Amino acid sequence: MPASFDGKLVVAISSRALFDLEESNRVFEEQGVTAYYRYQLEHENEILAPGIAFALVRKLLRLNTLAPAGARVEVILLSRNTADTGMRIMNSIEHYELDISRAAFTGGENTYPYVPAFDAHLFLSANPLDVRKALDAGHAAATILPSNIGQNVEVSEGLRIAFDGDAVLFSDEAERVYKREGLEAFTASEVSAAKEPLSGGPFKSFLAALHRIQSEFPADRAPIRTALVTARSAPAHERVVRTLRAWNIRIDEALFLGGLDKGPFLKAFGADIFFDDQRVHVESASRHVTTGHVPFGVANE
């Protein structure tokens, strides 16, 4: 029988999100592919420093030691390196004892076709094109923003993941009203549709997969904690609450900020990562926590 993931949460991550490859990337951009190839081979046995999403990946893999049903998370490496130049990356994975055994090295080609091939619930990359293509294929994906926050420090014991609402967990239908007609029309529209669940956005399936793992634990001892951090405020909050209720998906914390800067609240929550569709929010958040830009919806057209 072929191997399968048997209902696991599958996360695909690029090598530049997992490790600090900025020096290698500089050689590639300034000197070309031949110099890059030589550089990687010459430094093959030098262990790479952790990258922006390293702590997140370590926490995801730690869930496999905690879940009552056994291993529940699979992390896949997707890299534009060749298998040859990727040896340094695999050596670093082994050094840090990360349980990552599956990988795709594309030799300079796009990595996004392998996101649906691995049926990944989430794809994290430093390459915006790959992220957009993965989103187009219906998979949750985010561009990891450069940051010195949280890449080497685990700020909380459990895994804490925060999401924006519209165009991330939910569709951008409400956000389109806001962009087209303004705040007053948006609020009126959301109040009138309060009992109509919003359609799912690109991260609905990822949240549902997290929820399935959470459900294996007593509510007060789950190693995963989630938060909705949205610019919405009352009375536009009701439709969001009813939508999550209709989906039968749990969100542990919900912050309705009414346009306040999200960064300090994400720091207070202790987010290991935050996902938002709007650049203004992700740039603010990245000063406080690891952040992924979701280039989806009307704000990114």
C-alpha cells in the first residue's frame, strides 16, 4: 500500500523560511548560479542558523510527541535548490533533530506545484510568486516577512497561531463592501447579514485541521491556542461569531480591535505566527511577532 498522511496536518515550508539563507541568497543574486553552487558545496558542513519560521516548525513537530493519537503533523521541505546544493539544508535539519523526512528540490523551478501534490494545509515561503500560485490552487499560503522577532526565541510553551478574519479565515465578500462603499455601508451590510455565515477564506481548512488536533485534548490542556485578531468591532462582530459557530470550529481568543494597531495585541497573545492579507497590518505585526502576508482578496488586487 502507498504511504499516506492519514489525516495529518501537513505543512510545507521553503528552505529560506526554515533557515537563514540570506548570505547564500546574496551570493546567488550577485554572482550567479555557478558561484552559488560552489558556495553551497564549500559550506556544506556548516550548520545554518534558524530562520524566521524555525521556532514555529519546531513547535508544530513537538505536537507529535503530545497528541494522544500519535503523530499528527507532517512538515515537508520545498526548496528551489538542487539535491546537491540542498545537502547543507538536510544536514542542518539533522543537526537540529527536526523530524522532516520528505522534501522536494526543484533545481530553480517553482515549488508551488508540489503544494497540492503533497496536499498541504499550509505553505510558508519567502517567495511571493510561489505563495500566490499556491493560494490560486486553493491552499493556505503566506509569504514570511523578514523579521528578527521570534525566529530564535520560543515566546510561549504551547503553539499559538493568530489569524485576521476577512480574506484570511473568511472570504473577502465583506471587505469588498468596505473598499467599495466605506465603513458605514460595511457595518450596515454586516448587521443585516449577521445570521448568514460568511464563506470560507483560504485559511479555513488550516484552522479546521488545527481544531481537529485541539479536539483530542481537554479544552484546558490543549497545546494549541488560536486567536482571531480583526479590525472589526461591534456590531460587525456578530456575523463572525455566528460563522465560526456554524462551522463548528473553535477559536480560543477573539480580539475585535476597531482599527487599532494589531502588533501590541499579538505580542500580548504570544503569537508564534500571525496571518493577515493587508500589508499595512503585516508590516506593523512583524515588529512584534513572526508574520505571514496572505496575498489574497480585494486588498491585493
